[in-house]
Amino acid sequence: MSRSWYSRFAKSASHFCGRPRVFAFAVAIILAWMVTGPLFDYSDTWQLVINTSTTIITFLMVFLIQNTQNRDTEAIQVKLDELIRATRGAHNALLDLEELEEESLDAFRKRYQALAGAARARLELGNDDTGTPEA
């Protein structure tokens, strides 16, 4: 399966930027900027350099982080869907829940919150918390 150039770039860039050396480099740049303050008499240009630089980097990193987060979330959802599909007794209606409208998702959530509450009540009475609600 061929990935787009952007996906490859985003994954590589986010992997690279997450390294401790890159963080240390960013800290070093900030320290160098702070040390040069007196040399430039703390001028507006001196402040503008760091403000503009950090704004541009932050703006670009938001897109890289979002791309990585979207890809990771999608992969996790597919894996969860496969576990649901392959588990005997699991409800296939739970597949692809992230695509439902908020009202439908809330109905499922309330149903499972009620099941969790009932299970906790059984645990407090010393009963087991295994099996399926249908059993």
C-alpha cells in the first residue's frame, strides 16, 4: 500500500521532532536568544525574532501532530473493531461507533454505564464480575 508523500513526511517529521536531541536543540536556541538580549538591547527586533520563529514552528507542528494523531486513532479503531468482530458473544453493533451521531453514541454509552454500575453493585456483594450481560 502506497502512502502519500505528506503521510510519509508527517510521520518522519513527528518522529524526528519527538527525539530528546531536538528538544535539547530547541532549549539551546531559546537560551542563545536570551543570552543575546543584552547585545541587542532587548530591542523589538530581538523579541520579534523569537516570537515569529516560535509561532511559525508551532503552526506547522499542529498539522504534523494532527496528522499523526488521526492516523494513530484510525489504526486503534480498526484494531478495536477487529477485536469486537473476532470475539464470540461481542456485539457487532459496536463496530464503527465513532461514525455514529452524538445521540446514538450517547444511547450506547448510557447502556454500558448502566451495565458497569450493575457489575460494580454485584462486586460489592461479593459476586463475580465475569461473563456477559446476556448470560
